[in-house]
Amino acid sequence: MKKINTLVFAGGAIHDWKGCSQEIVKSLSKTDDFEITVIEDDLDALVAPKLDPYDLIVFYYTVGEISDAQKNGLLNHISSGKGYVGVHSAADSFRGCPEYQAMVGGHFTTHPHYREYQVSIVDSEHPITEGLVEFSVTDEQYILDYDKRVSVLASALHQGEKMPVAWTKSWGEGRVFYLALGHDAAACQHENFSLLLQRGAVWAGKPAT
């Protein structure tokens, strides 16, 4: 079976992105689905045609600025039929770039303190969340301004309002999966973080034929 040629891209000004990217690679390496390359903190790696070898981009990055060439390289690559998995702060990357936010499907607005909270499964029939039930995490909950057209797979309450924890969407011919969990290395070690990441990466990296 052909492996999904995967780029794990991590960096930015905030978060332990090195620790988190290491845990992301560990999680993905538990299956035989992925051939993994890691690039750290070099946004020029997104400029066309440098992404051409990759079926899937797994993205952990915070704030920063993205040039037009970098943005177009990433967004056009995904829209051509590739996969994108955004983890946690991927919704807080490039705050001045609405096109990037549109691809992800939403953006970070704030967060309560790092704490334990419950994650509920919204869609138990999707291959990413199939068989999962409500579970607790100790993590930083992202409060998100998001496109209501995304397909929410899991959510958590914040001040009585349901806030997405995981969603899917399309971007052109490509598939996007966003997972709000994963503030630090410890949070990335949660078994359901790992499971959702693995399943989401397979789903995004292998578009339906």
C-alpha cells in the first residue's frame, strides 16, 4: 500500500512547537500509513513547487507573517487535491491573512486557562470519530471564530456554548481537518489526540477516488 507522503511543518513564536511536533511525529509513526518529513520554522518551504512531493501537510505554527508566495504555494497545493491537517495553533497562524483563515475554516480568538474539560463527539459516524465517546482532556481550549459551514466532528462547552474541537472541510479539491487540541507536548500525548490526529491525517491525505 502506498504511504501518504507527509510533511510535518512546525514553528512560530509561541508554544512548544518542537515538543509538539515530536509528539505529532510519534503519533503518526505508530501506523504504517505515512512517510514523514519534518521542516521547522522555514516558511519558504511553502513556496511552489517545494510542496509538490507531499500528499499531506500537517501544520503546527503560531502567529507569524506569510508572504504572498508562501501563502499561494500552500493554498494552491491543498486546493489541487492534497490534504491539510491543522493542529491547535494552526488556527492562530498568520492573523493578517484572511485567505489562510478561510482555508483552515476558522481562527483563534481567545482561550480560558489550561484546565481539564470534556470533549463531546458530534458526529459518531465519520471515519475520524467513529466509535469514540465523550472523553476528558487537560489542555488549552481554543475559542474560535469559525465558518459555520465546516463539518464539526467534536465540541466542548465554553460558558454554555458549544465550541468546535475538531472539524473537516474542503478547500478546492483538497481536504482539510482541524484539531484544536494539542497546546503542549503533554496534551499531544493524550490517546485520543493521537487517534484523532492519525485518523484525520489518513482522511485528509487519501481523498476519495
